[in-house]
Amino acid sequence: MNHLTPPNIMTGFILLGLTQNPHLQKILFVLFLFIFLFTVLANLLIVITISLSPTLSAPMYFFLIYLSFIDASYTSVTTPKMIIDLLYQRRTISLGGYLTQLFMEHFLGGSEIILLIVMAYDRYVAICKPLHYMTIMRPGLCHLLVVWIGSILHATVQILFMVK
């Protein structure tokens, strides 16, 4: 806090972390780093595999690319901060950093929910209207269904209620 900030204005948070034991913090650092890297690399491998394969061009695979991308992004919002904080004694986050993480969590979480609903609709059309599937689930509609307007609206509303 500097001399210009009034004493009753919150500028950040002190994070307590998972444990105060330094030995356990190092073990958790290695464990969470391994899980984080595995998750991100596995999702990126799915994206690359589906993108490069000419036989995987159905709408279902288009949606799987987006799901893997969202999952890798969602994992990358808070996990790196937590992993880095396991190495330091003083763990803080600014109010802006906290609100950014909160917005991204709500945005990506909302995007994932919307995408799962779209994937359920895709499977419904594939099962109930198999002869019309390719005309209903055309590429333009798939791109339109993935638009994240609902997620942006949800995340913005959450942040506005948090700030007020």
C-alpha cells in the first residue's frame, strides 16, 4: 500500500496456500507441475492430432478441438500462480489479478458448459436424424454454435456483482 491509497481500500489478497511445511510444499510443487504439464500437453496433442488428420473432419471432432483448447486454457488460468506460490513464503495476488482470474474462470467455465450442450445437440442430431445430419450440422452452424457470447455475458455479470 502506498501513501496515496486510503487505508480502507483493498488492493490485494494474501494467499495462505495448501500447507506451511516447506518440505511438503516442494513435493506439491513437483506433483502439481507434473499434472499441469501433462494436462496442457495432452489437450494440445488432441488439438494437433484432430487438426492434422483429414479423416477426422466431422462436426464432433470440430467440437472436440474446442473442448480440448478450452480445457488447456482453463487449466492455465490459476494453476501456474498456485505452482509458483508453492515456492515462495509471501503469497499475494493483486485485486486486478484476482478479478482477471475470476473473469477467465467464469468465461472458460461458461464456454465449456455451452460447448458440452452443443456437443449433446450434435449427438442428438446424429442419432435422431442420421440422414439429415450433414445438412443440419454444416460448418457454418458449427462455428455459430461455438460463439462465446453467452460466456462473455455470464463472466461480465459475475465480475460486476463482485466489484459492487
